[in-house]
Amino acid sequence: MMTINDDDDDEDEPFFRIHFVPDESIANYNGYWEQYTRATKCWTRLCLKCPKEVWQASGNFCKCHYNQLESREMVKKTKRLRKKGTNKKQKSSLELVNEIQIEKIEKDENDNISESLGIVISVTSSLNKKQFDQINQFITKFHTASNPIQLTCESQPEYIDDTTTHMITNDCGSSTTVLSKQIVQACVRHIFVSSIQWIASSLEQSRILDHFPYEILRDKRSPANTRGIKQCRFDNLPVFPSSCIISVECHSGVKSLKMTRNELIEIVELSGATLFNDHSPCQRLIVLCNSKGEMLNVKQRNDNDFKLSTTISYCKPEFLFDSIVRHEMQIIDDYCW
């Protein structure tokens, strides 16, 4: 049975909000304004000088103010470079450098930026052969030069990277899905997670339907009033602050999710946390362990290596996964061995 999200699911979203970022690595200590767009159903950061969307996701200015800033910097740099080894006559000609011309050059360069890759699909391990065949039919039927559709990796459909735009998974009802490695990887990369019903319904109606009604809101184990997976998609801030230091033991990976230790380490780094190394000074350390036996071995070693001032929590990997798919750092004590 097809499950479609309530069209009014995001009516409770405000139009504007201010995001406070205490992390010192963020330039704007006082926070920055964001605007909610109902058409795309996502938050966008606003320029510091006007209420327009920033041109670059991690930037502070819209395209216009960014170009103005870059133009001034380019003029200064050009003058500095050409002053070296030139006579006074040449210097005077440099004073005629036109900022408008420089802006035009930058505009032409920006207009030549390569277009979007279109729809790039990855799938979860929960899909069966019939469902995967539907995805292949979807690609074959709707792929065009102007709207390309492809798998992230044809030889490995479950592979996901930063080019992936859509993660396709099963819908367990009420816009929920079973937690899998691919779901965690999609959430930590802020990728759109869709029900396979979007693919099936598009094929039935012979057109690509709006994907938002088929968006997965949460994993099956999360509380019914949450929508963490959707939150991951339209809120690009990391789940953990950089001050959160995590050590990954789990030398055999996480078998329940068929996740290797290297994949687990990558998820820690993408989540915003700092991966622990021997030279990391810390007052609080979170150690991920697969079992109580592994925890006891690591604890014995750490008791000798760490000062008494360091607080160490030995947690199950589920602490990391639940924090990511719920887009909120969970209570550590609930996951301790």
C-alpha cells in the first residue's frame, strides 16, 4: 500500500529563524539568519548584507555582494602584482582598472559553472530484485540529456558519495524505514531519502512525480513525533560540535549494519565530531565499542593512558547512528555499556 506524507507536514515550519553557532570555527559568532522555502522544503542561509540566499552554502554573502567583495579584492591584488617591476607610466594606467569589468569577468566565469548532475540514485540493502528492476526502468524511461538520471555507481548500486541526490529505500508505513548503513550515510551527507513508491508511482503515471510527498521522515525505531531523516536533509549543520571527540574501536566493524570500521570512521568525521588520536587533548571522550568484552579491554588500557581529569564514556555504536538519523545528539548514558 502506498504511503504519502501529509501535504501539511511542514506547515509548522517558521518562515525565518536565526541559527546560533557557538563553535569558534564558524566566522559569525552571533548566529546567522535562515529562510524556509516551501517549494523546496529546506532551509537556506541568508546574506549578511541583504535578505537574499547566500551564493555558496558555507559563505556569508549572496552572489551580488560576494562579487562586489571579490572585485575589490581583485583590484587590490592586481595593483599590487603589477606595481612590481613597472615604471610610473604603467602604474598610472593601472589606476584606470574598472571594477565593473572585473565583475563582468567573474560573472562570465560563474555562468560557465557546470550544470547539476540531475538525479543521481543510490539504494538501500532493504530493496528486493523487483524493486531494483523498477529503478532501472525509471532510469531508462526518464533519462534525457537535459535531465540526466543515473546510479551513483552502476556496478555497486548501494554505493553513496557526495554526488548522490536521492537515496531510495523501503517504506515501512507512516513514512518510516528500517535503519541501514545507507540510511546513516545519506543522513550524514544531507541527501534526500525517498520511498520506493516514488519510483513505482512515477512509472505508473509515466512521468516523474514530485518526490516530496514520498520523503522518508524517520527510521522505524524513532519516536513517532520526530522527523530526523527529513531534518538531516534540509538542515546542513552537523549533528555534533567539533568539541565532541569520538574514538572508534569496533575493529570488526558493525555487523548488524554490514559496516566496516573505515566506514564507521568516515561517518564520525562527516557528523562534525572530532576523531580521536593520541595527541587529542580532551576533557570528555566517547569511545565506541561493539561489545562489553571489547569495552573492558579498552577501558583497562585507557585507565593507564588517560589522566583522571578526562571523562570517558564507553558507548554502543547505536549512540552515533541514532544521533545522526534523529539529527540530535542523544543522551550518552542511554547507550553506555
